[in-house]
Amino acid sequence: MNGQDPRLALARRLRALRETHWPGKRVNQAQLAAALSEGERGSASVPLISSWESRRAPKAPPESRIKDIATFFASTRSLDGNARLLSPDEMTEQELAARDELLQELVRLRAEAISDAQEGPESLNSGPYRIEDRGRITIVCAQLPQDMLRKMPYADPHDPDFIELYRYSDLDSLVELFGHLRATNPTGLVRFRPASQLSSDEYRGHLVLLGGVDWNDATGSVLDRLQLPVKQVSRLDEDDDPGVACFEVTDVGGPIIHRPWLGEAGGRRILREDVALFARAVSPYNRKRRVTICNGMYGSGTYGVVCALTDEGYRDRNAQYLQDAFGDSDAFCLLSRVTVENGKALTPDWTLPETRLFEWSKP
């Protein structure tokens, strides 16, 4: 490969197929996305095509997509009328031979790209938490309010048994996320800080905001700056009105409200189902860095949305769903349900339509 990055080689070949494969017939990304939506995986998008052809840290398409791409470019008849995939039954022997030749080439390029990227398990070398530029990553945490801290042992700095982490909320989410970020970015600098202690350098790096607007001031500030079509309504006054706490989605006909489900057991309120937000966007503090939000109405929602991309049983399929749905969008968000059973937050499966409450992306 003459020192060429195999991932970029695959991206360049895919881009060349669209732009120059057929003299005088340039295929745009929307046409290719429409055709691939008929394939085995369905639902392709322009951001998804763009992520495969990116000139910086491109993503390798799944093998089923490679097969569909080869089928599409095997015949100019794919562009007769609306862009589509020809079925094998309607392809000529010449077209089938052209498909097989192109498929062999693309499979080889993909294998080289995947092999080059791997330094461990494949699921830890890709996905939303893999930071290609190896820059600083700071998890921005919330701290418990003073009235709670006064009731907790070991949370007083003057106590001989003082444990600083006792002052943090969402500790289970922090441990899960911190470990995963370290595993996926072994050469990167991963740190965690409360919002009140962020330095100017940390603001300019990659940020992962953990927890909601009630106790994490940075989450509320970033949500305001990003102007996403989702906002979180605080639950601080829920003792007066438990129905106030919610995520509010902007809609043409008026806001749509998504609330957690609270039941009762033994004379006390218990959480049956939480609502959680996963959002990713270009950082408002540094356009070359990313900001990520993992936020539930309650701690269970935050933990569930963190586990969606760290739980080894779900992270690959959820990461692939994000890739297929949003590609390399500058900003996207996904609001989902998080089921809670016996106090345990269950990892959401974003590939199930009933799990997803709202999704949005910005090209």
C-alpha cells in the first residue's frame, strides 16, 4: 500500500466509485443511500455514506453493505429511473462477473482496513467512544448537594476516613464509563472532574457530560449552547408536583413530553422506567473536539444510557445503529426508554423501535 492508511484507501475507493466509476454518470450520496436502503440491512442515509468516505477517520462498512455496493456499481442499469439494487435474477452474466470482481476488491480493502484498526477486540476499536485523535477526554460529573453530603459518612473532607468519590453522584455510571473510555483509548488521557473544577484546557478537549441538569451545571449549559430539539425539565420541585420532571421535545404542533414511569411499592415511590438522552455534537468550545451527553431523569436512566455503548452484550448493535442512523452527523441525539426492574437499570436495545422515543440529527 506504499504506506497508505488502509482505512483511507477503502474510503477513497468508495468515493471514486460514486464519482468516476461510470463516465458521465456521477452518483450522489443520496442516490446511493436510497439504493442501499433496499439491501439486506435497509435504512441507509447520506451521513452513513459520508462516514464511509470520510477523509478523516473513515468507518468501514459492514460486509453486507459491501456486497450491496458491489451490486449497485456492477451495472449502469442501477440508475435507470430511481437508483436501486438489481436482483441477481435480473443481472446479466457480464454484470454478475463485474459484481464479483468488484466485491472481491472491496472485501480485500475492507479486511485490510479492519486489520489495521485492530489492537484488541474489534468492539473496543470502533464506536462512539473511540477517539481517533487521542486527545484529552474529560468526564464531567455532578456532585451531590450539601444537604445530602451532610447525611453521608466519609463525605466530609475533615473526616479521617474521607473518600472524595462519595461526593459524586452517578458513581456506577462513572465507574462503567471511565473503565470503558480507558479501554477504548489506551493511549489517550482520560480524566473525570466535577463541573465546578473544569479547567480551560479541559473545556477545549473532548467532553463527556454525565448526569442531568439538576446537579450537573455543565449539562444544562451545553444543552443550551447546542440548541438541540430536546431539553430537560428539572425534577428539583417534584415533591410539589411529581409530573413536572420530563424531557421536552420540540415539535411543530407543540412540545412532546416524555416522563419517567413511577410506581408504588411498600408505601413508597419506585422507578419502573426512566427516560434517557444520548447526544453527540461538535463541541461548542472547540470545533475540532466532540461533546457527548449521557443523561437520565434519574440515575438509573444515566446508567442505562452509558451501558448502551459499554455493555458487551449490546454495545456493538447499539453502536452500529447509531452509525447507520446518523453516520458522521455534526450533531445528533437519541431519547430512549430505560427499563428498571427491582432497582436495576436494564441496558436499552436501540435497534428496537419501541425503545426509541425520539431521534434527530444535523447534517
